[in-house]
Amino acid sequence: MKFSVNKADLFASLQKIIGVIPTKTTIPILSNILLTLEDSKLKLAATDLEISMDTACDVSDAEKGALTIPARKFFEIIRELPDLPVTVETDERNHVKVKTEKGVYKLIGESEDEFPRIDVEDADFEFYLSSEKLNRMIDKTIFAVSTDELRTTLMGVYMQILANELRMIATDGHRLAKITHTAFPGDEKTGSVVLPTKALQLVQRNIDDEERIKVSVGDNHVTFTCGDTKIYSKLIEGQFPNYERVIPLDNQLKMYVNKDLLISAVRRVSIFSNQYTHQIKFALSPSSLMIQAEDVEVGGEAQESLPVDYTGDKLEIGYNAAYLLDILRHLEYEEILFNLKDATSAAVITPSEQDADEDLLMLLMPIRLNDSI
């Protein structure tokens, strides 16, 4: 195999797939990238057996062939090369030479026969989504995914495909994020799957704002296709919990607050919260919100008052400041609405006004207040 390529083009392709390469593996070949060259198109592929990805770039002076090459070493040398044409040559022993006018770099590859082949099943249904919308739906949910390996179904984002809606939901049991694309051009085929976090992160890093994404869903896999790039992932098996049961429908108390003011106040007050529980207290009274924190173990306390639009009775609720800040950072609106009930019920947090084609909702569970606060 032999080809010449612009360094920037090759590096862009390597940047896309390097995230698939496992940092630790008991199968050495998974640390390699498969290079396949045919008809002046270089195809690059990587897999960790759960997720596979391939992309391509145009090359010149091509002689077809295929082999695998150590991914991180190849990535690092291409990254550090000056922005000059690069020539890559291999021989029958799978020795690889990377040449520029500045130098020669040699690596040892392996036969493509050793690289695992991932068989992609036929999709049960497919749909297209703008890259902007898909990226937004991932961004608004992925932060709430659980890291508890004993609850595997919560370690991914739940995607529901309905006749006229596309929903994504994530929860770790303490908070929940749900976004609905209400202008989804669906059809009669519906379904639901749990998408792995790593696959969604790869999608976010590799989609172009100008392109549409084809999403193909099968019995146990999903494939995202964007131009020359394809990401294949196995689905997380198991039943996602009935999230709709935990979203309260009778939260009648409403608090409207400026998001940026609230974030700033919570950040300052939470400095004085317990380092493990991150507990802060909301003390609500008409037109005012008092935020308080105290760490009785090391001493120190803080409180700060904010103007809010609230007309209900006095109410005191405890929250985890870290979870609350995460939610607020993913609501890029000037004014936020808290729908509340009492000190033991979840808060439903939404923009004060929804965008035209979506419904965005965050849920935060309260924590029991310490008597000292």
C-alpha cells in the first residue's frame, strides 16, 4: 500500500476515530487502526468491539492495500508533523514508513486479517435529523447519565421514537433531563432504545453543523451516518425505568428566577456547603429566595438573597448544589421556572418559555435538610 495525502486531511480523519480506541485492552489488535486503500480513497476504521467507527479521506498516488497500524503512535506522529504532504508506504512484512520532506518515521503494522470484523445487522427503521438538533438533544441529556455500573440501563440515554415526537431522557436517580423534539417528522414505526454514552460523545465530536444525520436502529444496535463517517454501536440491554412516573404533575407553586443570578449565588454559597453532600437550602418567601449553606464539620456558613417571582407560602427545600448547577448550565435561557410542591417532592425546572419545536424539562430531587441549617 502506498499513498500521499495532505497532513491536515489525514489528521482530521484520525481525530475522528481515535476516541474509539480503548485506553486499556486485553486484545492488542484493538489498539490499532485498520487502513484500507482503494480507488484513491483511504478508509480508516477502529473498534472496541462495542462501538465501531469508520471514516475516509481522499489521497493521491495511491496503490491499494490494507493493514492495521498502532493507533496512538500513528496519531501522535501525524499530529506533530508540519503542515506538509505526507507519503505512507508499507511492504509485505507490514512495515510502515511515514515520510515528509523533513524526515522518515517507521512503524510496525499487522495484517488486516487480525482485525475484528463487525457485522452490522439490517436496521428495523431509519430517520434523519439535523446535526444541530441531534447535538442539542444529546447535550441536554447526557450530563444526567448515571455512572453506577450496577444500574446499566441508567448509564445511557433513553431514546423514544414516537409517531410525531422524538424524545431523549437521562437520569441517575437524583436528577432527570428530558428533551422532546415536537416537530419530528416520524412515521408509523415507533420504538425505544438505550444509547451508550461513549457512542453519543463520539457523535457529538464528529458531526458537522451543515449536515444531516441518518440514524439507523436495529434490534441491538444503532448506526449514525454523517457523510463519510459512520458510527456503529451496540445498544444497552435492559428495561429503562418508567421515567414518567417520577415527573410530578401537581406541582402548583411556581418560582421564576433569573438564571445567571441564581447560578452566581449558588456557586458562592455552595463554597460553604459540605464537601460530600453539597447541600444548600432554598428558603422561599413571596418575592424572595434565600440560599443558605453551612458545613458544621469545618465551620463556616453563607447565605444570599435573590429577588424572584413567587407568591406562594413560605417553603424550605434542600438541594445538592452540584446537581442544581449542572441543570442550570444546560438551560441557556434568561429566565427559569421552578415548579414546586413541598420539601419532599421533586422540582420540575424548565425555561419560562419553550422553543417552538421542543419541550425541555429537568427534574431535581430534594435532599433532607440538616437541622443546623
